Amino acid sequence: MPMFKFTSEAGFLLLFVVLMTLPRALQRWRVPTPISCFALGMLAATLPLPLPDAALLGMLATFGISSLFLAAGLEIEAADLRRGAWPLLGNLAARVLTLALLSAAAARYLDVPWRVALLLALAVLTPSTGFILNTLPSLRLDAQEIFWVKIKAIGGEILALAALFAVLQSGSVVHLAYSLAALLALVTVLRLGFIWLGRHVVPYAPGSEFSLLLTFGVVAAYLTYQLGVYYLVGAFVAGALAKSLGERLPTLASKANLHAIELFASFFVPFYFFNRGIVTPHQAFGFQALGLGLALSAVLLPLRIAIVWAQRRWIQGEDRATSLRVAAALTPTLVFTLVIASLLRERYGIAQSWYGALLVYAGISTLVPAWLVARR
């Protein structure tokens, strides 16, 4: 890993300008911003550039990933989930079955422990909800299609976060029980904290809702990271709790606040992908990794699209084009794959080739909506 030193304000200003402009410019050719930011990070790691300190980049990246999942939690609408309950349950059942089959195949044919096998399955099957919701405005989807994409993505993410928590804390029954108790305690504290803010702070500090919600989201993300389940769990839980208190605290989870969180995320998320690119060794993208990544994409992406397409066609009775657009929009696994690939590499020591293969798969899955359903 290269050493970084924040040598000048001009260096940080240059990085800021590049990350805010170049990836957006490349969207003209349907290159998703996260991919270009990741590539810029890998490029920067090889050049003698005056980059910020690694701790500063890590903090900016944390703000990015935390705000992205905080926004995803705020997107939960109980009424929408009830409205699409049966199709959503069918989708979740299919997802559980697919996870089980793929985990069993990985454990058998790759000869890895069951935890690693399940994490591999989660990495390649879980839609990246925050990224998907951010890209919806650029896709050729009508209101009904957007509705189904949102609830399927959110439902899939809730299932994946629960599975991720269980896997990472399953060293023993006692450890899992303690971790679950700690998570429930965090949920209780967050809820009480939101209520306290609504009674004693927000009424006397108009306009403070955004900063307070963001603060709670980042703190919750940090606490779940310390618990061993990464930032995204806490941030998502904080967003979902704030949304569940919408009737008591309408301004906290308001549309305006959600929009503000999304804008904040759009500013800081590029630093997350840039930072991931910096810390990714170039050796991860050898010929074996590229071959494995292409093979995973060739097998799993059509399979994932076909499963959702068939559900929409047979259960919902949609036409072929509509079913394909919904299925393609749910394809990106970008953030979940990056997070789990890092966990597998750092905690379980998976082979460099498989780490690189997951990153290749993440990149290709992210390109699918841009090339299949983006506006022309």
C-alpha cells in the first residue's frame, strides 16, 4: 500500500476538482461515476501525486458510504412494502433459495468454509440499493417500474444486511447473542435519541434536522463497524429508524431532508470509491482474476436478470420489455461486492485472483443498467 502525505492545499484542491468533474464528464459515454473514481484511485496510487493523508481520505470515504446507506434507509416506505408485499415475499424467497444454492456450490467446488461461501454468494447476488436508487432518474423507467425496483432493492438489502450480520458474528452462539444484544441496544439508543432531539432540540433549532440526522447516521455506522459488521449496517438502521418515526418527527425524515442526504452522499461517495481504488493492489487484476470475473459475469448476470424477468412476467403479467428493464435496473452489486470482497480479503485471506474477480464482476454488473436501460 502506498504511503500518503498531504503536502499542499493545491494537491487536495486538484483531487477535489478531478473527482467532482471528470467522472461526471465520463457519464456522457455511460461510464458510471463509481467505476471512474475507482480507476482514478488505482491510477493515483501509481503516480507521485500530492495526495491527502490516508486518514483524511478514509474519513471522507466513511462519510460517503455512511450517507449512501443512511439515504437508503430513509427510502423505506412501509405503505409501499405493504402494497407490494406478496411479490416482494416471492422475490425474497427466490433470493434466499439462490443464496443457499450458490453458497452450497461455492463450499463444495471451491472448498471454502461455509462463512466464506455465504459471503461470496452475498457479494455477487445483493443489489447495491443506494447506488441503484441514485441512478433511477437516469433510467428509462416509468413510475410503476421505479416502484418495483425500489422495494425489491430495499427488501434485498435488508435480507443481505441481516445475513451479513449473522455470518460475521457467528463465531459462537454466545458471541452472536452478545452482538445481537449490542445491536438491539444501539437501535434502542438511536430511537430514544431521535425522540429526544425531536422534543428538545429541533423545535428550537429550525433547519438542524439534516446535520442531526447525518451525525446520528455516521455515529451509528462507526459503532457497527466497531461491532465488526462494517459501516453500512449502522447507517442503514439509523435511516430506517428515522423513517419509522416520521409521524412523530415529520421534519427529520422529510423529503427535503432525504434530498439533502442524497446530495451530501453524491459529494462524498466519489471519495469512497477513489479510496478503494488506492488501497486495491494492481496484482489483483491479473489474467486469472480477469478470467474468473468475466466467467462470473457471463454466468451469474444473465441468471439474475432471468430470475427477476421470469417473476415479473409470470407473477405480475408484465410485458417483456418492462420486465427486462426492472430486472436490469436491479443488477448492480457495486458497493456490497466491494465491501464483502474487502472483508474476505482482510479477514479470511481469499486468493488474490478471487478478490480481483469480485471487483471485475462488480464493475460489469454496474455497467448493465447504463448500457441496457439508460436514456439515450
